[in-house]
Amino acid sequence: MDTGQLLGSGRSADVYALDDSWVLRRYRDDADTTPELVVMSYLSAFGFPVPRIGPAPQGAGPGDLVMQRLTGPTMAEALTAGSLDARRGGEMIAGLLRELHALPPRLSLDPEVRILHLDLHPENVMLTGHGPVVIDWSNTTEGSPGMDRAMSALILAQVSLTPGFPAAEGVGILLTALMNAMAGDGAIAEADLAGAVALRSSDPYLSPAEHAVLGEAAALVDAHGR
Ligand SMILES: Nc1ncnc2c1ncn2[C@@H]1O[C@H](COP(=O)(O)OP(=O)(O)O)[C@@H](O)[C@H]1O
Ligand SMILES: [Mg+2]
């Protein structure tokens, strides 16, 4: 099938413009998009800001996902450009996690369990004219909401500690802002942070340099007072 112009690439997928309304997200490995497609449709129905799911075109494979084309920078781009400050960025991530965790889970009957994103960081939020929209639901599952908060904090801590990362200092400030903004959202239990570390360390896309600072990153999240 004809994929159109490449709009963006993350660690696992390439995103192409199909037309003005729709994009095709294509995994570079043979991952199946069905789990994230189901969760995104469920969240859309609640009004949570995710791209709408579109019709699969002829010839689409299991690693292809058609969704609403969003216009605007990623939160990471806006932070780097200075059009968004760290305090507002931290509040935005905390607010999106809070909004997600206010919704009923799709599968679980456990009252403590919520839908989790588990990769909610500035490269997976796009700032559109209608507000921030959360993309990249490849890690979504159901579980303890504290683990989602732990994961967002852990990722920022890890980036802030990775040698040679250009915006490391700014990301450290963003981590502080996020921890402050999440202060009223319930504690991050030790098991939540340990779960986030375990999941992150099993991420096949992590570089050796990112692996090396994972323990220090968890200690940094701890030091902020969970
Ligand atoms: N719905 C969309 N509309 C426009 N651009 C998008 C959309 N979804 C993703 N992108 C672009 O593609 C990039 C990679 O998408 P993402 O889903 O985060 O892939 P990965 O899993 O590889 O990180 C994003 O940073 C963004 O620039
Ligand atoms: Mg991504």
C-alpha cells in the first residue's frame, strides 16, 4: 500500500501522512496493534484525549494502525523551543495521568486497578489546538495507577542522568515540576517504583547508557519523596 509522507519516527514505529485527516503508524517489527487499538477506542468514548482510530486501508498488516492526524509539536519539541515551560509541562503530564486514572478500567473488576499508559513522557504527548493528546499506547495495560506515575517520573529521571543528553538539565527541572504536580495524587508505593524499574529494564529499545543509569534514576525519584 502507498504510505505517504513520513511525519515522525519513534523507537518502534514510523508514522506516515495518508491524507489531511489520517496517519498510518507502522511498527518496524512485527508487533500487533490490536491491544492498543482497543484501548484507544475505549478511551476515545470517554472523551480522553487520544487520536481517533480510523479505517484500516486495503493491504494493511497487523502492525499498521490508522489514526487521526494531529497537528502541533510534541511536548518535547515545545519544551526545547521554549514555547512551554517546565512547570506547565509537569502539570500537563500529571493532569493527563490523573484524567486517565479517573476512568473505569476496561477489563479488571479490582477497584484499585486502572488503565495505564506506562510510557507517558514528553515525546508521547502532542500539543494540538484542542489541547494535549496522548499518543503511543504500545505499553498500555491495567494495573496500579502509582506505577504509571512512577514510570513517567523514572523516564524523566533516567533522561536527566544519561550522559550526553542535550536537554538533561531541563528534564531534571521537568521531573521536579512533575513530582510537585503529582503530590496530591496519592503515594507512589515502593512496589510501583520497583515495577516501573523492572519493566523499563526489560525494554528492548533502551540503550546501554540508559540501562546504566536506571538504578540511579530510581534513587532520584525516591529522593524527590514519593
Ligand atoms: N496521530 C499522529 N498525528 C501526527 N503525527 C503523529 C501521530 N502519532 C505519532 N506522530 C508522530 O510520530 C512520532 C512517533 O510516534 P509514536 O507513536 O510515539 O512512535 P514510537 O512508538 O516509535 O515512539 C511522534 O513523535 C510524532 O511526531
Ligand atoms: Mg513514542
